[in-house]
Amino acid sequence: MITVEEAQAILRAAAVRPHTETVRLERALGRVLAKDAVSKIFMPPFDKSAMDGYALAAGDASARYRVGETIPAGSVPARALHKGECAKIMTGGMLPRGAGVVVRKEWTIEKDGWMRIDRPDESPNVCLKGEDVRPGDIVLKKGTRIRPQEIGILASLGLGAVAAYAPPAVAVIATGSEIVEPGRPLGKGCIYDSNSYSLASQAVKAGAAVKIRRRAADRPALIRKSIAGALERCDIVLISGGVSAGDLDFVPGILRELGVALHFEQIAIQPGKPTVFGTRRGKIVFGVPGNPVSTFVIFEVFIKPVLARMMGLEEEPFTVRAAMEKDLLRRKTERAAFVPVRLRDGAVIQLDYHGSAHINALGRADGLLYIPKGHAGYGAGSRVDVRLV
Ligand code: AMP
Ligand code: MG
């Protein structure tokens, strides 16, 4: 049985082929830039006022100023300023020639066409052309995940479309004769299928496109047909259930029959030990055990980084350092563990957690706490890294 770190190394070595496409800005949220975003313009594009006020020459300490033209945002000033003159200017308005500072309106008095400064304004209140960005500047690097703030940056530079990686096409197949579509009546001995929903949502949250989400009863012919179809249509196939040691755990055998090379079939991890990873002609397959917490954890720890690479990202898991509220100690240490925990005010709080079938524990979890193989856990007060989920 390989360790978590060995499994991660095998996954990192697996070849992935991200595709690139041009995406309009309104559809670019969550995508990853496939090329550096380079500005063609100055930002700001002209010297502008940061305040509603009066523009005047820098260093002009006249007792009062004759008020000339009014400059709203979006218009071009008609005249240059001279000593003893000012222009009424709005936030975002273009500074007239000769102007160096803006005195905010609230600190001035205007009467009969003259302005007096009531209270000196220390700040120049101007944004200079190109002070943020200049033509040729790389504003966002290739590999950047586009969040709302990046959308704003790209739009501000007039970039209406970007080169982005295509979202990997994902298939999710939940196996099990006992699993039932939520919303339908629950027969005796059955449970609702939560895995196909949670896995698909995890994939979408990671930026992938879920093309197939389906269930297959524990019948080899059905499972084989579902997986074969998914391998044709998708880049990555996620299968839940059917990978353990039971008589009806057909998935690894079916994958082999379909020509999928299996690179590991067990990881020394809890939950999620019988996790299977395979490849076939550039396609990627994961088989994850059906208990919902196993499925969730295996996605977070092993599948998400592969999806990230498939879309051009080299993202490290986001962790937060916090102190254990109480002891979290274990006797058996032959497997690494990921334990759902809550984070509050810098403390790691343990949840009522009954094991890998207890998906309700995840509803209160903010993150997963990693306990390496051979490690007994953490005493109260010790500082640990929690992987946010
Ligand atoms: P398996 O990995 O197929 O042996 O399933 C392990 C446990 O997870 C069993 O109790 C299953 O009923 C449960 N399980 C399997 N698939 C799902 C699913 N899609 N949603 C919720 N629980 C499941
Ligand atoms: Mg099963």
C-alpha cells in the first residue's frame, strides 16, 4: 500500500493536456489565464482628479483664484491654467494643462466667481497617467485563476476577451444497487445517492465542466457501459463505490478490461483507502470508495490537484495555521488520516464525527486536518495546518 505522498507523486507525474480557448470576459470567471495579460494602455489613461474640487497649478499659493471652466468626468478641458486661476473639476475629470493639484471642494469657499482655500489640502488629489499600469506591463500572469477582481482588472484595461484554459470535461458515475436519486421514494435497504452530487459540485467548484452525472447498479455490464461511454466523452472519469473488497466491487476489474492502466489501487489513508487511479490514452480515471466522507476527502486531496493541472493551475492547497483546542490522539497509525474540523478564533475544534459514512459532520467542517502515517496526532495547544474545504 502506497503512502499519501507517494500517491501524490504518481498523480503529479501523470501527463495532462490542457486545451486553450478564447473566452469573453463575461464568461471568464473561474477560468485560468493561458497567456500573460499585457496592457495596451496607460492606467489611468490621463492625469485625472481623485476628488470633486478645484484644480490649480502646483505651488500656486494665491490668496484667491478666479474660477474658470467646469470639467466633468469624460470631457476634455478647453483651456490651460495660469497662476491665480482654477477650474472646477469632478472626480475622474481630466486635469487641464498647467494644473498639478486638486483642492477638495469641502475645504474651499466659492463666491462670485472666486474660490478661496479654507483649509489647506496636503494631498495633491490627482492620479497621474500610467501610475498604475503602462503599455506593455504584464498585469496578470499566465496560470492566474480569474476571480471577480481579475475580471475587473481585465475590463479596466479594455481586454474584452482572454486566452484561457478549457475546463476539463468530467464524468461522475455513482455505482451501487442501493443508491436512489434524491427526490424519489427510498426503498428498503436503500440510501440516497449523495456522492454523484457532491463529486459533481466539487468538480464544478474546482472549475471543471461536468458533462455526465449518472448512477449504475452493481451489475458489471451496466458499470462497464457507463465507464466506456464516459471515457469516450470526457477527460476525467470519477467513479464512486465498487472499489473495495466486497463481492460486488467490480470497478477495478472493469477498468482493466477496458484497457485502463491502474497506477495504484490502495493508499494508506483514512478515509478512502481503496482509491484507484488509472489512465488510458491521456484520459484519467479515479475510483473512490462510496462512503461519502471518503469520496469527499479523496476528491479534495487527490483529484482536485489533478483537475487544477488539467486547467493550467499549479495551486497549493490553501491552509490555515491554528492551535488544537483539545487533544486529537489515535492508537492506530499505519494510515495517514484526514479529519474534518472546525476553525474558530484561531482554534481547531473537533467535530462529532462517526467515520466515513457520517457526511453530516462535513456540514460543520471548515477544513481537513492531516495526520501523517506513523503519527499519533496532536496535543491540545499544538499548532497545526488545516486545509480549507
Ligand atoms: P462501496 O464503496 O460501494 O462499498 O460503498 C461503501 C458505502 O458507501 C456503502 O455503505 C454504500 O451504501 C455507500 N455509498 C455508495 N455509493 C454511495 C453514494 N453514491 N451516495 C451515498 N452513499 C454511497
Ligand atoms: Mg457499492
